[in-house]
Amino acid sequence: MAVDEGLKIELGKQGVFVTTIEELYNWGRRSSIWPMQFGLACCAIEMIATTMARYDLARFGAEVFRPSPRQADMMIISGTVTKKMAPQVVRLYNQMAEPKYVIAMGACAISGGPFKQGYNVLKGIDRYIPVDVHIPGCPPRPEALIQAFMTLQKKIDGQHLTGPDRPRHLNAEAQGEFPVPVQGEHDLEPTSNPGVWPVPITIR
Amino acid sequence: MAIEAAVPGAGVELVSNPSVCGQHSLRITPEHAMAVARFLRDDDELRLDFLSNVTGVDWPDKEIAEKVKVTRTAKKTVDGVEKEVEETVEETRKHVEPGCLEAVYHLFSMTNKYGPVVIRMRTVNRSDQVELPSLTPIWRSAEFQEREIFDLFGIVFTGHPDLRRLLMWDEFKDHPMRRDYVEPDDFEYEPTAHDEVMERAQEHRAKLVTAETVGAAGQERTDTGA
């Protein structure tokens, strides 16, 4: 239950600050998302550029990129996910502590990108792990990554603490660990995780 | 040729390249490859000390159909009388020329500043006799590149210090760069399909439809059974 805006402003004029616990909780969470150092290919260069002086990502809360998945809140999958690397990506995601978020940066992470028909290219990391924000682009500009970060922050703002759609870390029955694909003889087994990736239906 | 003089018995053949780049290559036999390569690297005049690239080529099996004129004796009735007559008939005979796998090396000379010199080696056939000598002891830069060729084409390099797959994982069975490689079926979602991709996507959808109908039929049977 959010506080009515008009009431907030009126009370603010009187010097009284009103908020809800949900707002405070989410504000704390979204203002300090620490990404994990996870660059795979060319999009990683753009991610690095976003953290550097010109398009500083630290002003939005991504203060430091943690090398360990245990200490990170978010994983930016930047670059082509090869089938050789895919089990490692899922394993690292499983090792992250809740609450955790995933940004799929660039065309390759969303769906395989320009190398989709390659023999070693996984057609999108959202086949195995749930992705919160997708950024199209090849590579997306640093401003696009910043906008994705802000979209993720808005998404976190909108999460309710109670109720059926509460985030995974407050939900004891929600599944936080996803099965790691096995590298089989001809392909990864299984080719996708149907619980995470319901095959999009094309209506012609 | 200097190579034939230095390495006695080495069969060296010139393969000319009619395209614009004009990079003609020398085809060497696998048995003499090490000696030829050592000569190429150590000879004072040639001094080819930099191996810049090793690639693989897949020559698939060719089915050749040729028309042959065959004379046969056949029984025919000519003017009401049965006689044996010789007749010439055109027959198409097909035979399969076995393909092979090939490794192509590009050599440069840093000291004498010239290049490239291209040498090629062919395996006996594509299926079981796929060994070639490794030139890693002579040029170290061949190490990773020969691993890549082993991974993608399947040429086994004898004498290689560490022959494992490089790009694909170790349990992978196929060799992706061969002409007869078929990609595994992960064509669930192809929004911009065309050509080959469209065919594979349609095959995948067809498989799903048959699986659904078989599943539905099974369901019906269990319902009536219960």
C-alpha cells in the first residue's frame, strides 16, 4: 500500500516525512546493486566503458564489481554464451545469494545474436536462467546499459514484500537454483529448461 | 627443386591456385613432411621460421557419373532371322572417389622477409585413416592450431604434445567444420528464419506435432483402458 502522493506532499510541507516499509526496503536494495565481474565477449568492453569515467555506473549504485558470485547481487551476461561456457554460467548463477538479478546484455546473450547458427553458440542464456532485463544491441551503448540498470531499479521498486508475487528471496517455496546443463555428445542436454524458458509461440 | 634435392625421395607437387591471389601451394607427402619442414626452416636461403596459420580443408567424397560406350553382343532379330549382333550402348557408370582431409600451412620468413609459402598435406581418406605428422616440434605456433583442426575436422596429428579439443568440450563427438556436420536440433525459436534455418525450424515443428499426436493417442488409450 503506497502512500498517496498528495498527502505526502502536504505532510512534507509541514515537515513530516511519510513512507512505507516496502518503499524503504526496496530503496535500499535498488540503490546498491553490486554486479558480478562477468564479461564474456565484446559487450564486456562496453560494460567496462560504462563503469569508467565517462558513463559512470557507480553513480547508480554499482559501486564495485565483485569477483565472487557469493558477494554479488546481479550478473550482467555480456557477450556470446558458448555451449562450452553455458554450464559454468548456470553454476555461477546458482552460487549467487538471493536476491539476485540477471541482465542479458547484447543480442548474443538474448538469443544467440549474429552468431546464432554457430556450432558452439547457445541461443540465448534465458534458456537456462531467468533473465530480468534484456538489452538489445550489438553492442548496446553504455547509455543503454545505464537505462537497463535503471529499468532493473524500477522493477525492484515495484516488488511487493508480501503476496503471491513477492520476490524469490522472501518466498520459501520459490526455486532459486536451476539445473546445470550437461555437455553431451552432440549438444547440451537438455537444450533448454522448460520451466525457465517457455518456448515463444510464433503466430503467423 | 631445392626441396627435392635436400630431402631425397620427398614427393613435392605444385598445386596452382587460379584465383586472383595466386597463392600456389606445395603438396608434400606425410611420410617426408618432417624432413621437408625442417629443411624449410633451417636452410639458409629459405629460412621459413614463422608459421602464421594452419587450416584444415574437407574434401568430401565425390560421386562421378561417366558415360561409357560399351560394345556388347546381344541377340536380336534382324530381317526375321535371329542373329547375334554387336551393338554399342551408352552406359552411365557411377563410382565414388574417396575424399580426404587436408592441412594447409602458411609459412613466412622473418629473417629473409618474404612469404607466404603454402604447403599442404592430405590424409588417406576421411573415415579411418586420418593421421598426419604434427609439425609442432618444428614450429611451436602449430600447437594450438593443430588442436583446433583436430577439434573441427578430425585430423589426428601424430607427435603432437597435447592433442585435445580446443573449442568444443572433450566429450563432444562430432567434428563441426566437416561438410557433413548436421547441427543439433535446438531450433525451437527462429523468428527470422530463411533458407536452411527455415527448413530446420519446420522440421522441428513437424516433430513437435507428431509428438503431440502420439502423446494424445496414448492419453486416449489410457482413458479407455481405465
